[in-house]
Amino acid sequence: MSQGIKVYRELEFGRGGMGGNMAGPVWTVEAFNNAFGTELLTNAGFETAGGGDPDFFGTWTEYAGTGTIADEGSLVNAGSHAAKLTAGTSYNTYIYQAATVTAGKQYTVTFYTRTGDTAAAGRYKIYDASNSADIVALASTGIAATTYAKMTRVFTAPAGCSSVRIYLYCPATNGKIAYFDTVSVLQAASLGDVVIWDTTNTTADLFHFTSTTSAADQKVMGMVYSNEIPNQQIGRVQIWGPTASLKANGTSPIVVGDLLCTYTAVGRAAKASGTGAFARAQEALASGNGTLDAFIQCVGVPLPPSTVTGVGDDTTLDFGASTDITVQWNSTANELQIAYAAANTAIRVGDATQGDVILTGNAATDLMTWDGSANTLHFTNASKVGFGNASTAPNLSISASSTDVTIAVGTDDSAIAIGNGTNSADLVVYGNASTDKLTWDASVNTLSVTDNVKIGLGNNATTPDVSVYWDASKLQVAFAIADSVIQIGSATQGDVVLVGNAATDLLTWDGSGNTLHFTNASKVGFGNASSAPNLSISANSTDVTIAVGTDDSAITVGDGTLSADVVVYGNTTDDKLTWDASGKTLHLTNGSKVGLGNAATAPNITVSATSTDVTIAVGTDDTAISLGNGTQSADLIVYGNTATDILTWDASANTLSVTDNTKIGFGNNTTSPDISVYWDASQLQIAYATANTAIKIGDATQGDVILTGNTATDLLTWDGSENTLHFTNTSKAGFGGTSAAPNITVSANATDVTIAVGTDDTAITVGDGTKDADLVVYGNAGTDKLTWDASANTLSVTDNVKVGFGNNATSPDVSVYWDASQLQVAFATTDGGVIIGGATEGDVKIFGATTDDYAQFDGSASNLDLRGAYDIRIANIGTLDFPSQVAGNATFTVTGLTSSDIVIISPRETTVGSLVVDKVEAEKLTIRNSASETSNVECNYYVLAKAS
């Protein structure tokens, strides 16, 4: 937007058809349309909820399709709600709202959008609902970011269009999310519209304007001079000169010479009845909306009256019956003088309606302004408020720059007094927020600062050497530089006393005795909070107590670089406990014990040592040795053969750990345990001392076993209660090869199970050739299944379960199934065929009621052999070629013949027996063996039926 402010001056001749009557110079400025007009959408920020899923947003029409729509309450651009659209497999999730428009007018669509990640942007479309056509076809917003950005699109309503729909779509990628908020549709500002300054958005290098529905709005900028200025676009606004295009309303009739101000309808002017005039009518408007010839003057100067009376130098203007006030321009003094006839006379600017008063200083930009609407007396940065002495050298002056206010004095050691010693006044100085302040409360003689407001000491005001402040719970003294020092006292010492909970609870630095002393009820606390220190030291009349406030606290003597020995004496000087820092040794003399529990003379547990052994003895049978007490814990470290072989109980982490290659043994033999568990620096090893050793998890009561994979959700779970080994969707069961590249993997997602092989031509075997196994695969219901019965060597499918052949699994080319009464072979397309054999022939044999009844196609002999009692019926034929051997009493019936058909029976070989040809009906031919023939006599013949 940084283009610089542009002002245009040009000569107008008859703009708007007024000819020479409206000729004259016109001044315009370049300005930015920032939301002119009335919003055409409702619930544009999704703040009003609908009736609930699927109606989330009320005034919006919603279509989830294969995705989802949700009311987003966290990731918003403004307010508390936004629309969240998640794409499904068809990317067809959208919402839309209709807006009423006028054909030929320009409109601006704006909205804010963001995405769930940076992979795919949301989409939008602008649709002409009147003409059923796209104005802007479905397109990407181009914004694929995790923060909101503004999208703007200008369009013109086509001819015949009175309604448009604004569509907001999900991304065009399955699972991706688009968020939308703060949607807007605004009509462009057009020639003749009245606009006002947008004082909240105007920048230093570009004017902004908006619209008003307030009559006599004093923020008038002028009239739109461009044909159209869409929302969020730049155009020209006329601020001075003649026009024939000013839009006005004549509800209060307008006559030539009337002053005009803003109206309660957007973009309209009306007859002025008070302040806020920006134009004078040059044409009448009796009623309703129309356009006027007018003269516009919006340059910060009020329109002149109809007549002007001049007043010369040193001439007085008298006001009031007794010349109460006299106004004169004194040419000698070069000043305007206002004289009062009586004391306490007042000059009042404005009455019930406020107005501004501006005094100009040395330059046009040096101003003192009384802003009546804001009740504010304002001085520009170069102006000062002076007090005392002369105006050119006041005793005290107050001035301001763009960032600072300066109070300057004219004489060294001047004092600024608040109050007069009798009547006092409080002083409040505010900080960065209204709750940050420094207060002098005169009535209680207290100077106070609010929480976290700092008192700084040192040269740098923004970063003082020392800052003192109250953080709502304690007094903080903060240093800007490390190793800063707070010193109390100088060459002469003094005591420092801190009082505790009672007047007798004291912490005293006795300067003369160089002693820091605590009374018996006082403690020295270290770490954490003062009310609950990590470690505290206290004393009564006989004992000193060191207490810790937090579990796992450590007491350190030395700092790791400089060490110190600690010696605790016992009953004699030979009985002592010594921490030898240089030797890194805690030592008890041989006659000494460490006693724990019960009485000091008869402890529950004692630890003692001789020259070779350490003994832990208990005073009572079944005594337990505990580290920690359930509230406060302690770490335990046990070293092995070397300093790097360690067993550690980390109490804060609830972890028992051993270093690499340090073994945990189970079983009777400590040097060669039955099972050893250890980490070899890359993997966990479980080693057995003897073959066929078993690991059993659970006993009479079951339990679950869970192995976590690459993430917390990748799990292998043995569910003991369900007797189930379960893999999450992202987990695999691998067989053979390596763990990274197994020969076979079994995995699953939410819908499918996949068995993948790592090498081509890999075989999956069920059974081992000696011991077999049945295999059952269930279908849509518990009764739909495919079964391999290994003991019967049978692969079976239940009724109506289909075996499909062809590429499409859901709609195979050929389906074979048993429909509970017969075997069905179904084709997906017409003219499907079944071929038995190929380059190499084969036999096909079909049995009848008995094993003697069959039909056999002998592939090697190309022979169809029918045995037993068969009836073969063939209907609607043209030519029938029937080479066959028929045994027994077989009857062939051919239908579809007419009385004029020629039927030929042609023997293939020597005919044995007698053939009987019956033509008992015109459309039916029957050929059969005679009843006298022996059942095993073969008859060979052709049958040819041909239409005449």
C-alpha cells in the first residue's frame, strides 16, 4: 500500500451532463476503500451457531460429502468461531451462502483462511445463481499456511444476475483441512457516493475511507469521483469543486443554496440542519433519491456564508448592549484584541453542540487545539505549556515529542510542588498498562508501586543496574550485571535485624561481633520457596536440626572443584565418622556402627565393619530395609567390578538401571544364574544357563504384555483376558530375513490386512507336509466362508459364496458358486465362455443318478460318450451335428422344427440295431433306440436338421 498520497487538480467541463454550468477546477485525492457499504452476508464470522450437526452455522448451507464440517472454537481469525472443512476421498466438502446483487455492479469478496499444515490450500468459488453459471470457477485460495491470511477477489455481477453464492471448499487432498473466518461481500463505492474518513485505518502514505449511516457526520472526506472503487481497492475521491453527480435524498426538500451533510442512508447527502456541512446545492431535489449539481468543499474549512462583511484594521466590532466585548485588529501591535467591559466576562465557543478551537503557532503545524468531541486540549509536538516569568522564558514548561513528554525548569534548583502543605494531593503515574502505576498517597504518606512495577537504580533507565519490585508475592531485587553487590554499611559497621513471625523470631547480623545469629525458633532455609525450603537448619537449646523439604534432596559439601573433609566425633576421639574429600571416602572406625531405627542403643538396623567385611545387622526378625519412606525417596548406586559397572535405583524416575553388559541374574547360583538379563550397548540380551529354559509371564492370574514401537501408539499387545496378541494398525509381524527386511510381513490398517513378501516367488505354507491344518476364511456373515479341510483334502465354499475370475475383485468377469441347488457359472459381460483344455486336450466326465450313468468327453478321441438313460433336448436349432456313442435306450428330442424342415439321419459307421424316427408333431422330431435293442448296444449316427 506504500504508494504516497496523491492529490489531483483538473478542470471539469460538464461532468454528469451539466455542460458549462459546472465547469471549474476539481481537487481529488487517491484513497483506499476500506469496507464501504453494508455487509451482504449474515453470520459472516460464524459466531451464530446453527441447530447442530449437520447445521453448524445457521445461515450457511453445508455439504459434508465424504469429508467433515466442524465449528472451530480455537483456531480463529476473529471472535470465537471459525469454519473447519476436512477433505474426504472425493474432496467435495463445502459451505455456501447467497447474497443479493445488482447486475453490472462490482463487488468484493474477502475472507481469512489458513490450513492444518502447509501441504494443501483450501478452495473457493463464486457462482451466478440467477444464470446457473460460475463467475469464478472453483479455484485454490493459494494460502497453505498455519496462520490466517486475507484473500480478496473482485467480480462484476453479470447481466440478469440478482443472486450470487459464495462457496468455501476443503483442500483437494484427502484428510487435509482448511479453516475460514471473517467472510465479507461488499458492493463497490460508485460515482456520487458520499464517503467519510476511516480514522482507524488511515496510514501515513494513503487515505482510507468508509461509509456512514449518521446524519451530519463530521468526518466527511468527499464524494467518489471514480466510476467504481471496489472494497480493498484504490480510487479517487473529490474533496473540492463542482459536480453534477452528488447522490442525495430529498426527504427534507433541497433547494439551491442549501448546505448539505451526510444522511442516514449509506452514500447519500441531505439538507444540513446543524453542523457537518460539506457541500452547497446548485440544484433542487424535492423528494426521494437522486443526483444533484453541487459545490463540494471538504478541505478542513467551513463553507462561506452567502454574504461576507469585511472589518478593516483598528476597526472594532462590539458585542452586547453595553459593548460587553469589543474585538479589534490592532495593526500597531499586530494582534487581535478582545476587550471586556466587565470582570469575569466569558467567551464560550459552542453551545449544546461541541466544536473545536484551533490556535496556530510559529508554523502551520504548530497548533493548540481544543477538541470538543474528545474534551481534550491538545498541543502539537513543537508547542509548549509555560508557567511563570515571561512567555519566552517560563519558570516551568511542558512539551512533548512523538514519544516523550518533557517538564523543563528555567532556573536551577527549581522545585515542583504538588499540594501546598495544608491541602495535599495524590500523584498517580501510569506504566505500560492501566494496572501498572506508581502512587503517592498523600493521606497515608505512602509511595507505592503496583505488582511487577520496578524501581530502578543505576545509570540506564531502560536497563537499570538494580531493579526492586514486588512480584505479587515477594520483594524482588534484580541485577542487570552478574556479580553486582548490595552493601549495607560502609566504613562504620551497623547491625541488620530481620523480624520473623513474632517479635522474638529474629535473624541478626551483629556488625560489631561479625556474627549472623538465629533465635531458636528461626531456620536457615535453602532452595525452593521460603515457606518450604529444600533444606533448613534450625536449633533449640540442645540440638541442631537439618531438615529437607523436598524428596530426593541432596546436601552437598564442596562444589566439585574445591572439596572439604567432614569429621563427626563419637564417644572418644578414636570413634569418628569421617568424609575424606580428597580420598572420596566416608569412613567409620572399626568400633563404630551406623544404627537405624528404634533406640540409639538398640537400633533396628546397624551397619558396621571389620578389616575385611561390612555387616548390616537387624535387631528384629523380618525387619525390612527401606530407602525412602514413600514420600521422600533416595537414589541407590551399587558399583561392580569396575567404576563403569553400576546398578542404579533412580528414585525420582522410579527406575532401576544397570550399565551396559552388567547382568541381572535369576536362579540359585550367583556366579552362573539360570537366566541373565543385560543390555549389550545395542540390544537387550536374555541368556540361559541351560537349554530349553522357559520364560513365563503370568501364572494362575492372566496379565497383559505391551511392547511399544516407533511411537507411543505403535503397540504389540498380548491381552491376557482376551487370549489375544494384537498389533496396532502401524505395526507389522515379520517372518524370516531380518527385522528390517523380513521375508514375510503381516500388517493391517483400519479396513484391510496385508501379507507382503520381501522376495519375489516367496511361498506361504500352511502345515509342514506331515501335520496338516484346516484353513477357514469368513465372508460377510458367519455362515459365509471358504474352508480348506486338510484331512479331507477339500477346498469348499458355502452356498452362494462365489469364486471369481478376472481383474475386478468386486465384479469379476466370471463367478462360480453353488446356489443351494445347482452350480452356477455367471458372466459379468455377454458372450462369456468356458474353455476346458487348451493346447493340450483333457477329458470331462459328468455322472448321473448312478456311476453307470454319465456323459464323458474324451479329449484325446474328440468323442462325447453318453451312457445310461439320458434325455437330451435341444431347442431352436438350425444345424445339429451329433457324433456320439449312445448305449442303452436314449431318446433325443429336437424342437423348433416346422413341417417343411428336412431331417436327415446319416449313419457314421455301420449301424447296429434299429433306429426309430417319430415325427408325431410338426415342430418336434424324436429319435430313439427301439425297445428291442440290448441296453449295451452302441448306435453311431449323425443327426442333421435344416430348415427348407
